[in-house]
Amino acid sequence: MALCITLGELIHQLAVKYEDRPAITMAVSGETLSYREFDTLINRIGHGLLSLSEIKSTYVGIMHENDLNYLAMTYALKKINKIEVSINRAFKGHSLSRMINLTECDIMMTSTSHFGALDQIKSDLPHLRMLIVTSGVEEARAKFPQWTILPFEEILSDETSHITSNAKDTESATIMFTSGTTGVSKGCLLSHRYAVRTAENIITPFRLTCGDVNYTTYPLSHISAYYDILPSLMVGGRVVMRDHFSLSKFWDEVIRHGATWFMCLGSVQQLLYSAPPSSKDRAHKITKCWSTPAPVPKADFDARFGLHLIPGGGYGSTDAGWVVTPQWNHPGGVVLPHYEIAIVDENNNFVPAGVKGEMIIRSKEPGVMADGYFGMSYKNLSSQQNDWLHTGDIGWLDNEGLFYFTCRMAERIRVKGEMVSIFEVEEGALSHLEIEDAAAIGIPSEMGEEDIRLFVILKPSSSLTEDMIRAHCQTVMARFMVPKIITILKDMPRTPTGKPEKGKLAIIPVNN
């Protein structure tokens, strides 16, 4: 598929090319849309949105579980030159309101599942005027009388003609949030070209064809959805989509739908391998999958499940895009031609091949990296080609230019497949009025990634317990951010500049 194409136009071309081939199937219900039906649904939503006088902003928020309507809505917005604000449904409290308020979006699409989180922050959303809801219309009207509540069915126009966009492929299509190496979540501006390039760069190493069926459980608000769904559609394959990963349902659904590949990210590889052996382990049609690093030997995994696990030599991030593509049988990843990678030490000096350091990236082509961080001064990551993006990740390059990922810097860790900013965990804990100070670190997880340990200093009059602190965290944080271990300290070890000394925190016994 050629560049210089917007995502709405791409879907239309795919519908013309593949017509009645199945495109999207819901794993649980089996509901399926062909390429033509998917494009028709997108156009109906797009025409309906264009008729809404309430849409004043360029930005439309979506906080919703994975389903056909959500996926179609994302492409409808791209057809009518609106920018989707992709809200991670796991977030709560101040983090959630900050995401919504950042773009001043006046309309959001959501469902009953998320009314509780919105109810918690409704007084902190001055710009929001309308909710498009796919369920719970009357409940929404009772909870949110200050907003117009519009049933999703009412935006479905009878008009099905293709909507032609005048947007350029280098213009922003989506705002997706990521936890940076420091500070709060950043809203990355992702272009149409970013999505297309990312998909192209997945197709080749995974050897995808029109006969492939992709099983995916990643939230559509997560960057993994960019790495997962569009590549399959671009080759005329089929996507089997689930709202969330279920170990007990995984093999049944994979077998029932004839899945041939999936992305085994986060702790999924370890979960599958740790499960008791079953006759279903080799009763499937999966031939390939890709995994992030996990404490499971590739040879053992391949032998048990009868598939090919592509080594974790790839690298991508929300702000950089898909930068390094894995090789079929080699741990080193190939740096893609529209990117440049270098390794620097703690003083920002370039280091030679074979030496570990921080990975920095810059683009050789407009639009393949995020177009900046919305509302922040550091912008145009892809157009300022002389500027390097500091990833906060550690790796090295060999003499042939192959990249090897090592680990992440301390301020950002991967928990259950999600990137977590330590700052946001600490900020959430400190929102409790009886907590004087807080510091969080990453600790090794049994699942091959990391867990979070939180240290707190209580105010003198406080009688908070660890369980009470955890309950507070569950209220104000996404579930994957809630610390696994909470330790109450009398004194916080500090650096000469007054910051918590996390090296000393890391050696405090858990039973302290």
C-alpha cells in the first residue's frame, strides 16, 4: 500500500479490493463484518457525526471497550478530519480528567462500563458537552444531567456514500497517551502516515498474507492495537478481536476462529506457558507469534505449542513508532530505513558498537514519529530531524547495526503490558491527605516484567494501614498501576538534593 494515503481512504480502498471477505470478527459473539460492511458502518457514523452541530472541537474523545462500533468510530473520525482522543479506559481520577481536558474535547463516546470513572470527575470537565453512549442511556441521563446524552444508534445515518477527506497523510489522526520517562502522561499526536508505516513494518517480518487470521485482545486505546489490527487488514486478512485477554478462553477462541498469528506481549507468554499442559496446546492453526522478552525459553515454547516464536528483537513506542523490526530467527533487530538510532552514555556522548547506553531515535521521513506532544513545548518529533528523541530505554548496537534491547530506565517500567510512569504512581498516592511523602520503584515480577513497590511516609496523626493505602490507590489509579507491595516507612532515605534515594529503597526487605 502506497504512502500519501489517509486512513479513511485506505479503509475505503481495502473495501473496494476485498469486498465481501470477512474483515473483523468479535471473538466472543462471533459477529463479523466484511470489508464492505465495515466501510459502510464507518460512513454511516461519519455522516451522522457531520450532522451534529454540537461538535465544535477538532478532538473527539473515546473511552470504550473493544467492539465493532468503537473500531468503526475511530476510522469515521479520520474520514471527517476529526482527531480521535484515545482514552485508556483503565485510568481514573486526576489522570483521567487531565487526559480529557488536555484537548478540550466537547464530545466523548463511552458506555455504561465507564460511567463510574466519569462520575468521579464530572465536575472537573468544563469543556465536555455531550456523551455518545452505546449502552445505559437512561442511567447516563440520570448521572450526567449537565451533558447531552445521545444514543449511539442516533448518529447512524442512512447515508452510506464514501466520505472523501482532504487531509494530508502527514496530518495528525489520533492522540494516544503514553507514560514518558518522567512526568505525567503525554498525548502523542500520531499521523495517518505513522499508522500506515507501522503496519507496513509489521507485515514483512511476520510474513502476513490474506490467509492469516489475527487474534488480538489489546485495547484500542493502546499502541499495540496500531501494531496489531491494521497490518492484517492491509493484506486482506481477518482480525478476531476480544475486549480483554482471558487465559481460560484463549485456546478455545483461537481454535474456533482459526487464528494463525498473535502478538504475545506483556506477560501473556508466561501465562500460557505456566498453564497446565492440554490437548488444546497443539490443536490450533497458529504458526507464528511475537513476544516481548519473557523468562520462557523459545525452544521450549515452540515445542510445546507447535509454533514459531519470533524473538523479541523488535522495538517500538508510542512517540517513536515501530523503529526496529524483529528477525525470524535472530535476537538482533533491524533498524528500519526511515529511522536512525544511536546509543549514548549518561553524559549524552555517543558510545561505540557493543557498549550499552540509552537509545535515542530520530526520523529520516516526515510523519513516521509522533508529531509532538499535545499542549507541550517540545513538538514536531518527526520534522525536526536534527533533534533526537530520548527513549529512556537501554540497549546496544552491534558492528552490523543490529539493535538489542536490554531494559528500561528507572522512571518508566512495563507492568502487565502497559508502560507506567513512576511519577504518576507517586502522584496518585500523594493525593491521599494523610500521606506525607511517597516513592515508587519497579521490582522483578514472576511474569517476566515488573511489579510496583510503593514506599510512603504518613503524616503524624495518620492511622493508615497498607490495605487502606492500596484501597486508595485502586480508587485513583488504573488497575495495572496499583502497587503490588506497599511499605510504610518512618524515614525516607534521600539523595543530597533531597530526592528519595531509590537505590537504598530497593534493598529494604519486604517485611520491613
